[in-house]
Amino acid sequence: MRSIDTDLELKHLEQRVLHYAHDVFHRTLPEMRFFILEPMEFASLLHKRVYPKSPQNLWEGKEMISTRYRVDSGQESSLYYEVVQTGRPSYAYLNETNSPMVQASVMAHVVGHCEFSELNVLHDSNDDRTERVMYLVNRVDRSRQGMGEAHYRTFWNAAESLVSLIAPNSQFNLESSVDTDILYSDPLEKEKEKESSLLTFPYSYTLSEVIQKKENHESLLETDNRRKSNKEALNRRGYKLKAPCQDIMGFLRKFAPASTGERNILDYLYTVNSTSDFVIRTQIMNEGWAMYWEHKIMKKLFEEKACTGIIDYCKIFAGVCYPRPYYQRNPYHLGYYMWNHIEELYEQGKVSLEFVEETDVAKKAAWDKPSGQQPLKAMEHIIETCTDYEFLRRFLTTELIDKFHLNRIPKSHIPHLKITANDVAREDRQFVWVNPEPVKEQMLNFFTHFHRPRIYLIDVDFMEGGLLLYHRDDGRDLRRRWIRPTLKNINMIWKGPVSLLCRESLYTLSAGKFKNSTVEAPPFEHIVERMQEGRRPFVL
Amino acid sequence: MTEDKISSSDSEGIFNDFIKERLEDMVDNIISEGDMSSFGGRESEIIVETDDIQPPRFTYGDEQDGQGGGGGEGPGREAGRLSFAVSYELIMQLIAEKLKLPSLLKEGQGKIKEVSYEFKTYGTAGIILDKKRTFKRALKTSIATKVYDPARGIYDIQLRRKDRRFKLPERVETPRYKAVVFYIGDISYSTYGERLKLEKRVVNFIQHWLDFNYGADKVEHRFFVHDSEAYEVMADQFFNVSNAGGTQASMVFDMVSQVARNEYEINSTNFYAFYFGDGEVFHDDAEEIMRILDEDMLPFFNRIGVTEVKPSGMSQLVSILEERFDNDEVVRLTQMRDSSKIKKVICDLFR
């Protein structure tokens, strides 16, 4: 790995890219540091989750050896284009085998990613992210010596089972699910403050009492009992579950009884994997924004002849932005064309009440009444307030689905997709175009589950100190053979019984024994309700 | 950070430990069922394909896809396949460890040596100047004599004659071993099908084992067959010569003994001979073999193996030779009835 300063040509290109980003297009950017890597360094970096160092572990080793074999045997190209770790500063890595023109396009692309992380509502960018991870790596390395090699490897492997249970941006994340005196201020105090403010506010006292009585049927005794129980739980453990928690690894990282070394491993794995939650929730907007700025900056670079090879660039761009059907959505293609479409909407004043209320189809089609609002400002506002779900919900229309070929399916895929003749709008020799209406719904559905099982922590005192996990039924079965080893791994971290409530089964791993009993799992809404009422979510 | 190398070598080491354990489990299969003839030489890599491993997680998936994972201690398995390259050396080492095979006793030490020179030592006189060491010494001296004193803005380095250090060659002598292996096959019985397969596996193993121990370029493999007469054949003909009828095995032992004496330097060569046949020989023929082994071959052969492949009720070579060579250090007698016995045969021949 070497700094971009060691390559004069690339350094010049970097300066030109940053000139356009900062001075011409006025982008909101953190400090960006570029480094040049050899191809196998690039592969290694990817397996380290885009940080230059990582603690030694089996899985990275497996991925790396497997990649090396695939590259050596010609099954995989070592020509990766770019990776960036956003943050302040951001670290972007260039593959030394790429041509200068490609490197310039990568730098321009990175500009888009860095700005997106800075602006987005999920606040992905934070100070010294890479430096913080380097610090965690050192801590884990030191812990390894203290823990002993065997325990270190065993615990790491166990913790890997939790990586799919990270959800810091979920509606049921740690902050909204757990009352604690560790993370936040005392919630009981907050509640007390709220109550006392109601009682000491004479102006609305009578009205409040009336409203409160309608809203809350709890007797004073019940309220008092609930408060006492909350207080007891907080005093005893330092936390209390008030709602299902989807960020299970986040919970265990904070509250599992763990040695310093074990906690360091959990901290490291959580920190490096939690950004993937941001990626999955914003991938279309993010990649689209990066392509949008890459395209704009590259045009400028070609105009001033800072780099050559515009035909090659067009080929690469067309390859990256190639349309794919909705179930294999290409975020580069969809995002790029969506942003261009939105820019056009704002330029023509089509995001306005007047346009929406216009009933004349011909007038709507020819609409071009700029509202005076800067399209770019409006686009930035969308980034500041939306994730992919809202982005698609607001701006993806059936016309766009058809225009972007999201409903175009290769005929070879048809047998696997349960598509009937009624679903087909038109076809040619190679493709079938399905009706675009249901496509949007299916694309939005992705954001409720991301094609992954939704697992929640619903009780931390099940079977006397055990964890109770809940699989929210999506109509699909979990891979049964993996339930036991996964529970065993969670058990190793929690150091107490662990159960999983899944459809009609309750799987329990306690004291090394695995048990599967038949039960009736209540629906998720009942569980939420019971927890809000301070009752046990599930009782055997 | 600017000059660091990004590498996963530590993690690759952990995975190598893991696959080493898995390969140990696979060694039986490699010996009994694998095709060792496709192995390359010492420098080659062997592609190993095995079940993929994944950390067990709550996931959707077909029940048929997955196998149970080893909670905590290790990974789960997925239906996918995992391919990676393993060095020939590692595979052979694992086989040796698994079968508890000793390193072969190499003779001829001190007779033939490979001489090389390594620049390990350093002196005040010589031809090849060690610039790094010289500079270090000059710097130390310059600091001590205040010729180099950054505090006073003096950055001179004085290079004195006695600071100079030269690389000195050191003679390294490595004993060079050579070995010759005689493979002897009985073509008077029906060597085809299962018999041929068993014989091939053991011969392949012996070839690799000796190449691994001595180095492929230092081992000569020679192939002999017999019916009622003895012939030397090429390696690829060894398994393909047709049955000529009749049998007299002592002739081929005599021939091998003559070749060993006449064509090689007995004091500096390691001799190995491995006989494969159905063991159906006449009594006097077996006695003649016993005599040749005892008088002509035993004194200078490192190892002689006699293997009855799928022996019948008429097979008597091993039982007759046992009268003289039971538990002998050099002559090893064994029988191979089916592929499950390959491992035992190899152990009998080499342990």
C-alpha cells in the first residue's frame, strides 16, 4: 500500500477531481485520503471489511485463500475497481493495475460516496472511523494473548454467528428497545419528570386527567408495580427490555457477561459489520449519487483533457449501469437514472402541488414551469431525509419501471419465477416484460426483511436468566440444522440458556442440552403489545 | 500507514491449521480411493476440494443444503464447495504423520556432497562490501567522535578503513543422497480390474513417498516384470504388459540383484525393491527367492517388500518367506486383499 503522493500522474488527477468537487460543484466532503494497492492487497482489504488491518481469524483466511485460488486458476479477475471507507477522514483505495482514466473515474465516484455518507439521514459518517477500528484491532490482538489461542478462536467463531443479527438502524434498535442506565439517561427519571410536569401544570390539569384516564386504564397500583419492577430490573442488571430488540449483537456487546478480551472481539466485529446495515438501506441512492457525480466530474476531466480514453470510459460506464430485472436490481443503474430523473422533475417544476393537481394529461406531459427551487438543493434534501425505501416509494413510478427495464426478464429465468401468462405485458425472442404495477411493491417489500429472517430478542429473563429470541414469521422456515449450532454459539456468548421461538417450535439450548418443544408462538404484534404493557412477552 | 503492506497472512495461517486438520481426516481417502498418479512433484500444488464452511447463522435455506455446524468450536458447512491449493510437501507430511511413517534411513552420507556457499559471516577484509553494516559502523563512530552531531548542525559521516565490513562466504556441504527403486510385477496372473487398481495405488504411493524423501531428481524408478522369464519394461508398460503364461519369480529377483550390483555404486546408493504378485509360485522357486534375498540383496538393500495382491488358496510365497524373514528389518512381507488394506500394506512396507 502506498500513498497517492508517490504517483505524480494520479496525484495530478486527484487534484483535478477534488478541484471540480470542491470548487466547481461545491460538494460537502470530508478529507479524503487515497492509497494505491496491489491486486492481492486489494482482495485482502475487501476481506478485512475495508480496513487496512484486522485481527487474525479463520474466515478472513478462508476467503483470502479461496480468492487467491480463484484468481490463480482464472475463475476470478483481480481487477477490482474501488473501495472506500467513508468517515472523517475517508480512506479510498485504488487498484494499481487500473489505467489512469479508470483511477480518475474511481476518485470521482468516491466523491459521491463520501458526500452521501456525510449528508444521509442515517448519519453513516463519523470521526476517525478507520483510526478507531485500528485501535480495536490492537486491543483484540492484545486480548488474544491474554485469552489463549484456543479460547480466542472459539469465541471469535461463536461471535461470527451474531453478525447477521446486527441492526443499528432498525425501528427496533438498541436505543428504542432497551432502557438502561448505561447508555442513556435514566428513563424512569424521564417518566417521573413527565408525570410531575403534568401534575404541576394547573392550567391543563383537569383536561389532562380526563385525557389520561381515557388513554391509560392502569390503576395507580398497577402503575406503581410496573415502575417498581422496572426500577428493580435496572438496579439488578442495569438494563430492561421495553420492546423487541432486533440489534441482538448490539445488545450482547453491551450486556453479555464477558471478559475484557471477549468484549473486545464483540466490539470489533460489531463495529466493522454495522456499516453494512447502512449500505443495505441506502444502496440505490448511494451508488446512484456516486455514479451521478462520477459522470459529471469525468465529463469535466475529458473536456479539459486531464485524462483520455472517453470511449473506454463509456464502455465501462455502460457495463456498470446495465439494467437488470427488479429481483437482481443493479443499484448503479437504478440509482443513477433515478437521480437524473429527479433532477429533471425539479428542473421542470414537476414536484409541486400545481403539477399534481393538474388534470389535463396533455398539459402535464408538456409541463415545464421551473419553480425556482435549485434541483441540486432538493436532491440534497432528499438524501438528508430519505433512505432507499422512501426514495423508491416517492419517485419510482410504473412508467419508470418500464423505462428502466426493471420488469424485463430473460426468458431463461421464467421457469424459476412463477410467472403466469396474465403477468406478461409483452415479449420478444429474448425477454418477457411483466406488468410493472406489482414490481414496485415487491421492490419495497425487500426493505422490510432484506431477504433475511427477522430475529428479535424479546426476553432476557426467560427460564431464569435465559435469552428468548423470536423469529418473526415470513412464511418461510429457518434452516433447521443451523439452529442448534447458532444457539450454541449465542449460548457461549450469553453464558446462560438461549431459546428461539419460531412458528410452532421453541428451541432451547441450556447447560449444553438442546431441546425442541412444540408451542404456539404469538404474533409479533402481541409480543410488542405485551412488552409495552410491562408483561412477559411469552410464557410457557 | 503509507508504506504498510495489507496482508491476510496471519488469518490464512489459521485457515491452514484448520484445513490441515481436515486433510488429516481426508488422508485415508486419498490413499485408498484417491488418484495419486495425478500428483505433481515436490514443487507442485494439489487442488483440494471440500465442503464449504460458513459460520452457522439464522438463515433461510433448503434443509438439503446445509449440514450442521460445529457450534463455537468451528464452522458450519454449506452445500457449496470450497477449493484451494495445498502444497505437495504438506500432503506428504500429513500422510507420513497419519500413517506414522518414519523418515527413510538414508545411506551414502559423506560419500557424495553438494557444496554451496552462503554469505553469513562478516570480516574486516574481503571482496564483497556489506554496505549496510559498514554504514552502520561508520555512523556509530561518527556519532562517537562528534563528526556527526545534528544538535550542532553537523551531518558528516566519516568512513574509516576499519569500519568496513565484508561478506565472507561460508562453505556449506549438504550430503547428496540417491536412491533406486525396483518395482517388480508378476504378469503371469491376471493383472487387471481390481488387482491392477490396487497394485497401481501402492506403486504410486511408493513413488511419491520415495520422491518426497529423497527429492524427485535423486530417485530412479525402474520396472521389471516376469512370467517364466524376467524383463525390464518402461514405467507406462508396467501395468500394461500382457500375460505370457507360466511363472518363475526367482529369475526376476536375480535380475534385479544383478542390475543393482552392476549398474550402481553400492556404497552410495539406497536400494529399494517392491514385488507384487499373486504369490502362486512353486515351492522351489520360493526357496530360490529366499536364497537370493538372503545372500544377494539383503546386505545392501534398504528395503525389500513382497506383496501378495488378492492372494488365493494357492498363494504361498509370503508364507514360505516368513519362515526366514518374519519381523525382518529389511524384508517386509504383506498381503493386500482389497482397497481397505492399502493403508495397512503401506504401513507394513515402510514402518
